[in-house]
Amino acid sequence: MQFSIDTCSHLTPEQTARVIQITLDAAIVDEMAPLSEHVLIHLHHGGDSHDEHLIAVDQTGEIQGYLHLDATDAVEGPVLEVVVHPEARRNGIGKALVQAALDRTSDSRIRLWAHGELSSAYGMAEILGFEKSRELWQMRRSLFAPFPKAQFSSELVIRSFAVGSDEDEWLKLNSQVFSDHPEQGRMTREDLEVRMSEAWFDPAGFLIATRADKMVGYHWTKVHGGQGTHGHSEIGEIYVLGVAPSERGTGLAKALSIRGLEHLRSQGLPAAMLYVDADNKAAIGLYESLGFAHWDTDVMFRKEQA
């Protein structure tokens, strides 16, 4: 297949629609969304002014591959995500897109996400001089199986997120909880509002724990999939779970997890999923105690230093 690589600061509505269709087609074949939520949100909302979009176009003018280049992380360096239409694979499109992105940046810290442990991603990464640097587990459990009983202190109040009044306090707590997390800990008010504007957002499933009217924990659930971009039917998700440093070891994280899972089950969902860093043994232990098991792995590769 003959193709060319074009670079755009913004995609047209027609180009965006084609990229989303490629994403859906790839997800159906691979049973795994090939692009992260971060990239999909950027596609839906116009992205960041520092983003670059690389597209592989065949001889008929049809887009067959897409790469998202995010150079906004001054600490960790640029990050790439790439998808190729299943019918156009094994033509060198993915490799050409990544090489074109490498040619566009002089930052040696460049990273590459591969969603799901696909052998093709490992092969391409090795050829282009990347090595594995991070693993993100996806874990799942049935919502038909029983849950442990959630136990809360009598001083705690569990309520739904109050849109219009909880945002700033939640952002402050979230930055404390995830102070060392490369993505979640940097969430801004704009990032939060973008997610709240998504069709899946439901404040009833965004649980807040307070003690003496102070926010000390939260469990933000999500209905994941079933909206044309993930290639699978609806499934509940532990989207973000956090407790204040002062509440660690009290059992609040487990109790909030259970309450959120109960909410997801009440929506008629058959199963729940979550993402957790593979080296976060404490979190994995918590989720295993709740009946979750390892399902698949997303892998981040980092460019080897010359």
C-alpha cells in the first residue's frame, strides 16, 4: 500500500470522524481501545494547542493511520499514541507514523503507549529503539458476585458530587492523593470540566466522603464502553478512587470501592474494570481483596538514550 504522512495542528471534522471510526474498527478487532481516554477527549473537544496530529493517507486520500503527539509534559517528555486501521496493517504505517513523530522532536525523553500487549507493538518499539518503562494493568470482576459489606465510621457522610460547589475542593484533594502520579495529579479545573461535559458523566456515581464537612475521600465511577469507541458492551469502571493521606489505613478506600461497585450494579451492569499501575502493590492488593483479577496490560515504552 502506498501512503503519505501529513502533519496537522488541528483535524477537520471529517478527519476527526475518520480517526474515530478507525479507533472503533481497531477496538472491535483487538478487543481493546487503541487510544487512551486523554486522546479521545482531545479529539472530541479540539485538543491542546501544543498537540500535533499525524495522519497516514493512502493513494485514494483515505486516512488509514493516526498518531497523536502530546508535547505538553515538560517533566516526563512527549508521548505518542498510534492506531492503524486493521485492514491497512502490516504495510509499515505504524512504524512510519512513529518515525515521522521522532523526526519532529529533538526531545530524547519521548514515550510511546501501546494499549494491550500486542506483539506487533513490541516489535515496532524494539525496531525503533524504545524499551518498556511502565505497565498499566486493567483488572476486572463480575458484578453478579457478592461484595463484602462496606463499613464506614459514623462520623463519615457519603454523598454524590455537587456540581457547581465541589470542584475546587475535589481538585485540591485529588492533587494531594496523586501528588506523584504522572497524569492524574496534574488535573486542572478545565480538565475536570471537560470530563464533566462528557456524555458518560453522572454525578450520582461520583461519590464523596466527608468528615465534619471536609472532603476526605471519593470514588468516581464511570460507565465505560457502549458509546461507539471501545469495541465492547457497557461495563462499569472504578474511574478514580482516592482518600486523603490522613485517612490511609482506615479502610475508607475499600468501603468507598464497595459503595461505588454497588452503584454500578444498581445500573444493571454485569462487570466492572479499573486501571492501576503494575508496581502499585498496595492498590492491587486492595482490588484483589474485592475480587478483581488481572485482565490485560497497557505498556509505555521510552526511547532508549543514545
